[in-house]
Amino acid sequence: MKTKFIILLLLPFTILSQDPSKHIPWKLDGADERIEKNRKGNVVLEFVSNQIINNKSNSNIDLKLKNHDFKFGVSFTQLRRFWGQDYGDLYLERFKEVFNYATIGMYWQLTDERSNSKFIDNYYKGILEWAKKNDIRVKGHPLMWHEAMPNWVRNYKNIDELDGIIKAHMKRLIESYPQINDWDVYNEPIGPFKPHIPPSSITKWIKQKGGIYPTMVEIYEFVNSVNPNKNYSNNHYHAKDPEFFKINEFFIEKNLNYSSIGMQAHMQSNDNVMSEEQLWNQIEDYAVLGKNIQFTEITVTSSERFKNWKEHQAFLKERDEVMSKGGVMNLASLPEYENFQADYLKDFYTLAFSHPSVSSITFWNLTDKNAWRGHAGGLLFDDLKPKKAFNELKTLIKKTWTTKLVESNLNLKKGVDFNGFYGKYYGEITIENITYPFEFYHSPEQKNKATVINIK
């Protein structure tokens, strides 16, 4: 009886304990239906031609979605180290296999107007030219932050002068890179006085202006005075912090011009892995504010996660010490966590994509090479070979969530209509053995409205 009692006592604990390397599939109730409703719409194509289009014309059409309206992104903060190398070229080719949106790190430390770095200037010029050529939308990250700044700014003594310097810096970024339509304005706006942030001239500047709220209002009003037509985002690392919700409410009360609320989700410890309910509730909580919701920085690792932030901090401290001596200390990618990463991201992306308020998801590291904080946080291994998660997202974005149409013997007088994902389409129509290429953009605003295609 004693043995049986012990077995019965331990059994509930065994059942309730979840192996952190195993992902229990989410229910995703209604997700596919929401995707159909929110991410697709009816397309009506009308063809106009100088030649006679009649019912007897032998007409065929072949078209496909070329680029989603939804922004599936990756941060290019790693790319700077590989720019101009064969590794960087392959990195960009891998990126194009899946993604259509890139976050470019434009931290003040890098864009320092006093450094005159030709490499950085050439890097930004090159990556923006590449993005334009490949139809990749970009975001600048960020216009302002209390971290990653040059020492001369961090230690600036005259706070009155610093005010003009900060505004000149933001203005210079907006005007120097007109190709960038999306900007994180002040990164992590409720973070300047958190315990882990050391005091600096920036925190003194914020205090002098009366605190975080009036300072942020002034910043947003200033960037809108420079250019009111950009998509400005309010981005923070911890959306569950009630202060972040409050500051967004405050921005709306002040009628500030910003389009998006940015949420980070770096899941490098078990206590930071979001459940299905947590993710949905967080989106729903912020959706009532009426702004686009961007997942700006996502990390799901294929290395073993820490139990909690305290354990994670201990690792980071040890890693900093090792690196200060020229060493390397990175976590290995493990097969069981590679499975978790793939399975979890499939569910995370499906749920987020299904919500009408979400407009973008940006995974933070594409490759494990130089991945943030030494985790195996990439979708590719060090050698840029795909992990299971990369292939899973590629299947979702490029196969499951795509639209293709091939039809023969069309009556072009009646046009063509179909239900498709929003985005940019490329097509070819063949009339009497002559093929005519065409492109069009299918947007929610264009839903059920005729799109005229001129055949030349």
C-alpha cells in the first residue's frame, strides 16, 4: 500500500509538468476562418486593350501573389557584420525566400554624425538600394533611444544644447533616408528610469522636460513637423506593463499622429514564452485603441531556455565576462528545441496573422551567427542552412497563405474575379497566342472594386 500511495502522489506532478522542449499544439479555434475574412478579399479584374476583346478570343490567365500586403519581417541588425561578404549575399537570398519586410538598425551609436563612417553610409545606401530593387519594405529602428548612443551624447553636459542636438539627429535620419516610411520613434518609451538603465544625459533631458509623458509628446510632435506622412510606431519590450498601455492611451488623448503600437516578445526563458491565451488577450487588450499592432522583435530559440529571468541574467553576466577577455560563449542549437521552435512559431504566426489589428511580425535574428545574447535565436544555423522553423514559416507564408490562379478560355468581356490574399500580384494573360504581363495591388480598400488592367 505504501508503494502505491507514493505512485499516486507523484503521478499528478508528472502529468502537470511540461517538458519545456515540447510544444503542446494550440487550439487556434477560428484562426483559419479569421484569416479568410481578414487577409483575403474578392478581386475583380477588367481588361482593356487596343485590340478587340471578344467572346471568341482564346484567352488564358496565369497569376500569383508576389508579395503579401502583411509585413513578414526580419531584423537586419545582424547584416551589417556580413555586408559585402559572400555570407551576407547568401543571407539576403535566404531572407527573400520567405520575408518581405526588414528592420534596419539605425542606432545613434551607428549613425553618429561625428564619426563620418563611410562604411556605415555605404551600408545604409546599399541595403536601401537592394530593398528597392527587391520590393522589400523597410523600417528604421529607432529615431531615438536612451541606449546605444555615442559617449559624447551620453555624457553631454549642457542639457539645453542637447535638446537641439537630439532633434537635429531625428530630423537628419528622417530626411536623409526618404525611402524609409516606417520608423520606431522613441524605442521603449517607459523604460528610461527602470532600475537596469544607468543615468545619462538622456535621462537628465527627460527629467528637465517634466518626465516621460511630456517628453514623448514633444518628440512625436517634432517628428510630425518634419514629416507627417511617415508610419510612426510606439515600441516597447514589455507590452504587459500597464504603463505602456497608459502611455498609448495618453498619446491618443493628445491626438498624436502615430500609426502603430509595437510589441516585443523575446522568449529566451520559460517564463517569457507566451501561451495562446496570453498572446490573444494581449492583442485584444491593445486592439481597442484602434492602432495597428506590430510584433517588432520576436525571438524563439532553438537552444535550451532558462527557467526564468534571474537565471538568464546570471548567464548574461558570465557571458559578458568571457567576451571581455576575447572569448566566445554561445548556447548550442538542440534538436528537441529546434522542433519546439518550429511548432511554436507555426502557431504564433497563425494566431497573430488571423487578428485584423496585427499588421506585421518581425523575427529578430535570421541566423544563429552573432545572434542576440548568445542564444540559438535564428531561423538559420551558423552556416545559413535552414532550421525546421525557417521551412515551417516558408510553407505557411509562401504556400498555405498564397493565391494562384490559372484559367483557360476566358470571356474577357466579363473580366476575371477571384478571392485572394491582399498584396501585390504578377500575372500574364495570353490572347490569341500573344502573352501580356501585368501587375496590380490588391488591398482591403480595393475589395470588390474593379481593377482595370491595360493590355499593351
